[in-house]
Amino acid sequence: MGRKVCVLMSTYNGEKYLKEQIDSILNQIEVEIYLLIRDDGSKDSTVEILDKYNKLENVTVIKGENLGAKKSFLTLISMAPDYFDYYALSDQDDYWLEDKMISAISHIEGEVKSLEDNFLYYSNTCLVDKDLFLLNEIGFNVDRPYSFGEILIRNCASGCTYVFGKKLKGLIKAPQDLNLENIPMHDHWINMICLATGGKIIFEKKSHILYRQHGGNLVGSHKNSFLKKVLKSSLFKKTDNRYVHAMSLLANYEDLMTDCNKETLYKVTNYKDNYLKTMVLAVDRFIKPRAFLSRCMIFLSVLRRSF
């Protein structure tokens, strides 16, 4: 057998597509798969489906109360044993091509010196409809991974493609050690932790996952029009979520961060102190989105102190 991989899946009312997804995970080639599933208080037949898989030696099902995806996934990460080579996150309604894991592993081992290193792999996704037919819409599909400054603005990766090692797993704090209201969704948070602490991002442009879009998605493809994004942005709603997330990152990981990343983060966490620091953040060339209109929106949001 190949490398040992622990796949972490949180389920919630996922009866419709769950079996197809689990089968695609268990059918991964050239790796040894162990599937750890936590059900987040499902009300449909999800638990009955999981009970059938729970009889397999390489599947463990945990039944819990409804915590929400963020807390459920962080709970899974903290519960997973430390002896696996790799850890991967999985949604309940996608479909993995049989080479998803081995492709990730090949890319990782081509770029890191040791599996003990701090790294995070992710890839683009292939959007499909409920019947797995290809869509022409764009989800999280980028041409290169985001920098630390960029990830402080928005997430750029789908957590369902994540693969990481024991080092990053150990850095991800358990839910009881965090104020979950002050951190973003679990996948964004993991990306922030990896970059903040000097970890390496391994990015693959090619998708090995069919990212299913349907009416029941808890988190969709982020396909809102630009106008809708503007209306929901901090330009019209005076929020400071990015500031709050940055403060939480600093509070939990300052001692583990590189000096360069500390300096970048201080620009965000101190920007409300005075107008000079506000302008320093507004014109910073590293803490900027890639698109021109998005950069303008961020500039104005910083000036009104709703970053």
C-alpha cells in the first residue's frame, strides 16, 4: 500500500449524494485511506447510510450534536490520530476522481523536503451540477496560490481539496481553545495559519474533484455577481471581519510567525490607531486583491475603517 491518508468528513443532512462521495473516497488509488466522519446532528437518513460504512475497518463514524461546519471540522482535526502521513478534508456531496489523493501527494513530495514540514496543498475545482455534468461557472479557480497579504482579505481555496501533514495539523487549535466567532470558516483559517507560520503552499491548477452545485449546498461556488458582492461588502455594511480575524490570528500564533508576516499583520491590527496607520494599510501593495475594482473597494473600506 501507499501513503496513509486520514480523510476528515463532516456530514449534515447529506443523504442524497453521500454514498457516491464516500465510495469515491474509498476508491482512491495507490494510497491507504482511512475515513473519519463526524455527523453534525443530521435529521434525515444520513446516519443510517453512515452506519453501513461504519462496519468497514477503515471507516469510523462519530455521531454528535449540531455544531456547524466550522466547529465540526475543527473538532475532527483535533480528534484525528497523529500517525497518518497526510490529512485531507472532504465535503459530503462532491465526487473525487480516483487519482485525487495520489496527485496531491505527488505534488507535495515533489516540493517539500520532509513530511514533517509545514505545508498545505490545494487545487482548483471542477464545478458540476447535481448529476455531475460539467458547468461553465467559475468557483475558486485561480492561476497561482495567494500570498499572506492576499489571504488576509479573502479565501482563495476550496477546503474540500486540502491536504496537509502532521505539522500543520498540530498547529490547528481545537475548538475549545478558540473564540470561533472571531475566526473565519475553517478552511480559510487553516490557510491563514499555514501562511502566517511560514508554511509552504503547494498548488495544483488541475482539478481532481467534481465540486457539485445544488440547491442544498451550505457553501456554494461563490458565483454572486460583482454588483451583489459590492452590495454585501464592507463599503455598504460597516463590518470589520478581516480586522477581527487578523487580531485572532495574532493572538493565537504571534510567537510562531515569521518576522515578515508579523509586520504585515501589524498593519492590519494597528490600522485603527491613527489616520497615518490607516493610510499605510490603504496603500500597502501586499495587502491587496488582484482585480482592480476589488482593490478600489478594499482601499475605500480601509479609509472608512471597515476592513
